[in-house]
Amino acid sequence: MQSGGSVLAANLALKHGWAINVGGGFHHASHSNGGGFCFYADITMAIFDLFDKKAITNAIVVDVDAHQGNGHARDFANNENVFVFDVFNPTVYPHDREARQFINQAVHVSSHTTDTTYLSELRKQLTKCLEKRELSTPPGFDFIMYNAGTDSLQGDPLGAMNLSPQCIIARDEIVFQMAKSKGIPICMLTSGGYQKNNALIIAKSIGNLHSKELINLSPE
């Protein structure tokens, strides 16, 4: 159901400019193998569904889950139409060094990365990728798949990072603001996060996106 939700959300993002699947983001799964807690490669399925429908010609995966997104990286290896941008802690699972070569832009973080440093690097590196793509032919990206894991929060038993809830909310705002400023449809998946407060922080982040008019939660 969550994987189908990712495919649906990707299509809705093209229609409305944004969509959020409160689930999905199984980024350790590839088209041929599962991994971690991931059995279905929903990121791959959703993007290839849009390609098959000729709805897009290219896409960028912005993966900020604390763990390396090795599944989709393998699926999009040497695919010039998909750019993989991955912010992850290399000291934790999956330690997939082979898949790292398929990441177009990797940003390494750790338990010592502060909120300020994290947000600064995210903004700087993602801006650089988006602006560089605007110089390509055709210019820009048609679609952003945003894998917004919250396992980078303080206290997460698997992410081994120390970001505050306020940092997570600011992180999501940065990515959505960039998508809006560039006019790129964005689909957000909530991915990993293994604490009781994750759902509340995700809800607060979505509420913040609405209050900043980056999404519209009002019924049509």
C-alpha cells in the first residue's frame, strides 16, 4: 500500500506541484533485491512510472534519510536522466561502497554535524546541483523525489545523528522552497525514523510547509 502511495503521490505532484506520501521511501530496496526494512523499490517504481507515461524526461532524487539510499542508487546507475543527491551518515548501514559510485552528489554527515552545519551544507550543495542543471540541455529538472527520513533526529537508535526537531522542519522547508522557486514538482516520502516522536515532528513539518504557503492543505 505504501509503495502504491508513492506512485500515486508522484503523479499527483505533477498535477498539483506537490504531494506527500506519509510513508514509503524504501530506499534500500532495488528492482531486484530488498534491503534493511525495505522490500519494494517504491522510489524506482514511481519515477519509472512517470518515465513510462512520458510525463517527465528527467528527475532528481533528494535523499536526506540518515542512511545511504543504495537501492535507488543501484537502479539509476549510469542513468543520465536521474540525478541522485544523497545526504547520509557513512558510518551506519548499509556501508554499500559499490553503490556510492552511483551517487551523483554525496554529502556526508555524522553524529558531530550540528544543525547549523547540516542546513548550510544542504542549502549550498542542493543549490549548486539545481543551478548546474539549469545550464544543461534541456535545462532544469522535471521532478523532485524527496526522501525525507527523520532518522537523523537526536536519539534515533539507527541513524546515529543529533539533529533537532527544528532542524528537520527547517530542512523540509529548504527543499520545498527550492522546488517552488525553480517551479519543479516535488513528491515527499517520509522514509526512516524509529522514535515515538517522529510522527509528531513530521506533522509539524507539514504544518509549517502549509503556513509558509509552500503547500496548500485546504480542500479544493
